[in-house]
Amino acid sequence: MKEEAIKDLLYKIADDQLILGHRNSEWTGLGPILEEDIAFSSMAQDKIGHSLAFYTLLHELGEAEPDLLAFSRSATQFHNSQFTELPNGEFDYSLIRHFLYDNAEAIRFEKLSHSGYEPIAKVATKLKGEIKYHVLHANTWIRNLGSSTEEAISRLQNSLNSLMPYALGMFELSVYEQVLIDTGIYAGEEAIKEEWLTRIQQVLASTELTMPDIPSQTPMLGGRYGTHTKHLQPLLNEMAEVIKIDPTAEW
């Protein structure tokens, strides 16, 4: 059961990183300013690289090779949260998702760097520095735009309100939650969520934005176990276009 619990944890982290990495990459050439075009492209590259690291750990535990895990599964076999698969929308929407997601990942990777499962701890320790810069980027833009014009504040607030239920879905409990906690592999989703709520509230408090009422939110769950929006399968089809031309080719 312990190995299955580790695999379950690795899949959700890897799939989140891969899917949001591809969503971020869609801003390449379309960013509102050149700096943000480059920034989102760079973060996309980081996230896809992070997914490779975790798919590699899965392969070492007997799962398929990373390329097959990334490009040969159907939507129902993916463990990413629905939050990561939503289309980018306008820049305010993607910026809020970036802010909410990367603050959560910074906490998750920090906790995982102390995991009792050494391979995960090593990878998290190596990668958490990159996420620190993602968080710095997100928080800076939220503080700046969230205290600027009426239109910017309104757009960000609307995106924050609409995305919060999906963001809460990031913390969907694993069927192995207690095993992961009891064995010291992972701190557990509730611990991550509580620290995340505190962090994002601290950032929002320095702006004109208002934190949505969390108790009234209904988290969008199911993504961790194959229940996804209509948006995921088309994204996977697009991601796999090249490898489907010749799956045996060495790219």
C-alpha cells in the first residue's frame, strides 16, 4: 500500500505540472507585453521539466516511460486537478491561476523536500528554488495590478471569485492520505491548504482585492481520479500530435 500511495502522490504532482505547463506555453507569442510573453514561456518550460522529474520517479517504481505517461494516456487516466486544465482565458484569469497555483506548489515542494521517501525529497529540494521565482513573479503582479486601476482590480477580482472553487480542488484528498501522513512521506493536503490560505490572504491584504468566502465555496473535485472538464481531452490530443505521427521515432 505504501508504494501505491507514493505513486498516487507522484501522478497528481506530475500531471498538474505537465498540464499547467502546456497551458502556460499557450501564452508564447500572445503575452500582453514582451516581458510576460517570455515569463510565461519560461515558467511553462520549468513546469514541464518538473513533470519529467516526477514521471521519472514513477518509471523507477515500475510505471511506463515518461514520454508514454505524458502523451499516451486518455483524460480519464490523468490525475491533474481540474484547475490546471481550464483554458487560459484573458491575462487576468491566467495571472490569478498562476498566483493561486504556484503559491500552493511552493508550500507543497517545501514540505516534500523533507519527505521520508528520499527520491521525492531529493527532487523537491532541487526544484523548489525555481518555484520560488514563480511565486515572486505572481505575487509582484498581483500586488501591482491589484492596487492599480478600477478595471484591473475588477477583472482580477472576478477571476479570483470564479477560480477559487477550482483552486480548492487542488487539495482533493488522496485515498491514501493517511498512509502518506503516517509514514512521513507527505504532510497531507489539509496542512498544505491551511498554509496556502494564509499566504494568499497576506498578499491580497496588500491590495484592493478581497478574499472569497472560503466556507461558502464548493471545491471542484474529481480530477485526481479521472473526472475532468471537457477541456482536457482536446488539450491531450494537441499535446500528442507529434508522437502519434511515429511513436517509435527517437525525437
